[in-house]
Amino acid sequence: MNSYRKDFPIFEGNNVCYFDNAATSQRPKEVFEAMEKFNNECNANPLRGLYDWSVRATEAYENARHTVATFIGAKRDCEIVFTRNTTESLNLVAYSYGLSKIHEGDEIVISIMEHHSNQLPWRMVAEKTGAKIVWLECTKEGKITEEEYKSKITDRTKIVAITQVSNVLGITNPVRAIADYAHSKGAVVVVDGAQSTPHMPVNVQDMGADFFAFSGHKLMAPMGIGALYGRIELLDEMPPFLTGGEMIESVSRDSVTYAPVPEKFEAGTVNAMGAVGLEAAIKYIQSIGFDEITETEKRLTERLISKLHELPEVTIYGPTDPDDHCGIVAFNIDGCHPHDVASVLDSEHICIRAGHHCAQPLLQYLGVSSTARASLYFYNTEEEVDRFAEAVSHVRGWMGY
């Protein structure tokens, strides 16, 4: 039995096999304890009050920002903007940077494997500005070749939007190489880190990201908290995404002076308790270490894929090497709709995802409308993998085939 299971209250006293970690991961008790401490000891509006609770809330909030900045390798704390999730972060960049910097005739390069959160905001920018969307294609295994990105990123390219890890295929993209080439053409690189940040060390400087977004709920933090990294030179130039309380320096009848970064992008009452929970999740990850997390996930993924390969009715999508799946295995069973597969497995208390995974252009390219998806995390076990594979082997029989 995995020794980390005891840290997760949701696993106590049930036999649920949770294989939907790419959507949302479970939370260790350390996260709940940190949030409860904030709620019980300093629940007040950060940044606004001069009394003790508010000062302590501000300190907790800014400490969380520092932890996030260190975790992903930002140069300065102020380069971290707290948001609700990856989607909001990417929309912030599209609306605030994209609409102010992109013009008619410019090109925005998007990979075919992007989650809709890193597609649709840029398609909105293109529609409003007259820019052109250019698609980076991948192989059936999900690889974006050097020839492909060098043929699509040109002097007309102003934005390159790329996911670090595909939420369908699990493959890790060559972000650094793509970023280096994009920068040589004068383009800005926007990286979706929702699937990478929970599973591998991230350094935004090393990867060459100009913007980088991730969600807390995928790395054991609460829902409703996420973060956007942006290079300070870019953030300083951008207009606010939302306006209202706390994001101003001064307001008169005739003029407005906005607050500096990051406050300029954090209008209204912030999710301080969520930020504290995110910090606790990061510290929990750091206490385990990515070497341990990666090794465990690779072992489990290899076992899962090996067992699915024994079933001739199962088709697996993405890389042939299990090590390239980052714990994500998308598959279909002959003659069975993925929604039916998920429902049948749910009757066995096994949780997976089924559908288009908010990546419809990729699935269209793969020639399917939807897939089932099992996604692992370090707290999963070999026993769960075996149980899952055994249940999959019976799905067609349970459905009457």
C-alpha cells in the first residue's frame, strides 16, 4: 500500500479507485490544516486593513506568492499574479496582452493539442484584431517536430501558445526549443502548465516562457486558486484585465492611476485562503520531491499500459513509450462509447474521465470524437492499477458483447 495514502482524508474508509487526477487531484491533510488555520486565526481582507488580522492575512497571502515564485523559478514575487485557475490566467493574457499588442496581419501559432483554455482566448484575439491562427501539427504520438515548428513560426508570428504537457496524450512538448526559435522571430511564448506543474520540476526561466499558467486544484490545492507568471517587462505594459477595488493607486473624477504589478491584475477581494492552501500543497510536494513523484508515476503508468496492451479490444492513444505519458493514458474499447465505459467503471467504484477533454481539434486529428482517460498520481497504487485493468477487461462483457 502506498505510504502517502494516509495523508489524504478522502481515501479513508472507502474503496474508491481515483484515476481522474489530470482533472483534479486530491488534497492532503496539510492543505486542509493550513486553510483552517488561516480561517481560524486571521480571516480578514488582505491589503486593506491596518489591524492585526488583516496584516497577518496580508503576510500569509504574500508568503504564498513568494512560495509560488520560488516553486516555478520566477525572478521576482511580483511576477506572480493569483487567479482562479489556468483558464482565467490565459484569458488575462489574451485580453490584456493580446488585444493590446496583436494587429491585423499578425499570426498566432497554437498547437493542435492545446486545451480549449489555450485555444479559444487566442481565437478570440484573432477574430477581434484580424490576426491569423496558425496550427502546429503533431504526429499521432503527439510529437511536434523541429521541422514543424520552424515552418510555422515566422517573422509574422507574435504569439506562440503551447502546452508543456498534453492533457490527452500526456506527452511533454519541447517548450525550450520552441521558445528559443519563437524568440528569434520576436514572438512571445505563452505556456499552459496545468498538466506539468503537479508532476515535474518547472522553471519558467529555463523553459523560456514569457507567460506561464497553472491551476492549484491539479496539484492538491483548493479549487478556485491558480497562478499566472509573466515577465515583469510585459506585465508592466499591459492594461488591467478587471477593474474595481484594490487594483488602483488613486481615483478621481477625472483620472485613474493603477496599482503596480501584481495588484493591478488582482481586482476585488482576493482568495487568500486558497493561496494559503496552494502554498501548503507546494510545500507538501517539496517534502516528497519530484524524483519520488516521477519514479512512482512512471512505474504505475508502465504497469497500466502493459496490462491494457494485453487486451486486444483496447486502443491506447499517444506515445508508445509509457515514460512519455506523464501518468495520462487515453484509450478506447472497441464498440463501447467512452461515456459508457466510464459509467460501467463507476459501478465498480473506479473514477476515470470520458469525453473530448476540452481538446476537440486534437481528437478530430486522432480520428475519434472522444476517449476514456485514466490519469495517475503518486498516491495511486499498483493494486489500483491491477483492479482497473481487470475491470476494463470485463467492460465489453458487462455491456452485453
